[in-house]
Amino acid sequence: MSRDADIAACAAIVERGDPDRFLAVMAAPSSARPALLTLYAFNLEIARAPWVTKEPLIAGMRLQFWRDVVSGAGAEPPRAHEVAGPIADLITSRSLPKPMFQQMIDAREQDLERAPFADLSALWVYLEATSGNLMALSVRALGGAADAPARAIGSAQGLANYLLAIPALEAAGRLPLPDGRPDTVADLARDGLDRLARAGRVAGQGRAALLAAWQTKAILKQAAADPAAVAEGRLEQSEFRRRGILLWRSLIGP
């Protein structure tokens, strides 16, 4: 496939599987879009690996495929997959740290086990390794290097997304939170807001990656004020509000 075809394939995957991040990419400068689409497509592939089959062995093999793609980037021909070539090229061309990708993949082993997190600290470790690393890699791919602020923003975004997913996780027979009492949920959301507030600055072109967190603050504020909305699935923002927030962020800067 040509590079344009590769990116188009990644765009189609993100548009179907992660429409909010897709909207954020479309609000970013055109020069940032290929890298972001590639990273978000990779994230989708590893995130859904534990869910496409009930067989842990098969799901584990899917994650191992992506470990091999990452470790082989720049050293061997890409694997036969529409995302494998683009992500390998991006790792090589932007000198992205492979250990951060491996941490993202390793964290998905938690989803294979289908066991609850031991405590809220374990949940934050998971969110930092998945959404936190994704944000940090996105900033790096666009020319930034503020790993700590990006990871803090990304992990808060991950929490917001996780809270949105709780009704679906419970319907699938999971116990998503080690303590789901309203006061604990509210404290968890406030912890996410605190991470956002203390994140620090991401400067330069890498700031475009922060658009992906466009809904985070509003969702966490709602969860902190009305924790019952989490289990009841009432955290969703209206379409008008969602798009208005994104437009405002794209105009004033993320």
C-alpha cells in the first residue's frame, strides 16, 4: 500500500472505533493528522485485542503480534497488517521510544485477566500506561517532548473515558472499579481533575495532540458532582456541547 492508502486505512479504523479522537484529529492541523491517526489506530488494535475473543490464549497472541511489530520497527519488514506498516514507519521516522509502546501493550494484559483492579492505585497505573503513554507518544510524534505533562493529561483523559465505559463493562460481567461507592467515584474524578490542573505546560507543535482530551474536564466535573451518573450512564455530553467544546479548544489552543 502507498503511504496515503496506509493513512486512509488508519483513518477509517479510528473513525469507526474512536469517533471522538477522530473528531479531534480533524480539528488538528493537517500536518499533524497522519501521525495521530496512526497512533490512534494502533491504540485501537491493542485495546480491542482482549475483547474480540473469549480465548485468553488467542487474545494474548494478538498482543504478542503488536509487541513483535514494535520491536521489529526499523529492523525488519513490517508485518502484514494495515496498521503495522504505518506504526513501524512512525516509530522509526520520529524516533519514538519503543518501551512506551511496550508498556501500552503490557497494560492490556490486565484486560485479558478480566479481574478487577486491586485498588485505585492499580487503576491509575493502568491509565498511565495506556492513555498516558498514548498522549505522551502523540506529543512526541508531533515534535514535542513534554512526557510528564502529556502523560498526566492523557491519564486523566483515560479516566474520563473509563468512567464513560463503566456501564458497558458491568454489562459484560466486569467489576471495573475496586470501590464503586459514590463518594469514592467522586474522589476519583476529583483526582483526575487535580492531575489536569497540575499537569504543566506542553509547548510547541505537540500541543495539537492535547485536542484528544477535549471532553475530559467536563466529564470529570460531572462525575465529581454527580457520581451516580457514572453507573447510570449519564455522563455523555450532548452533541451540541461536545462539538462546541472541541471548536473552542481548536480556536484558543488545547
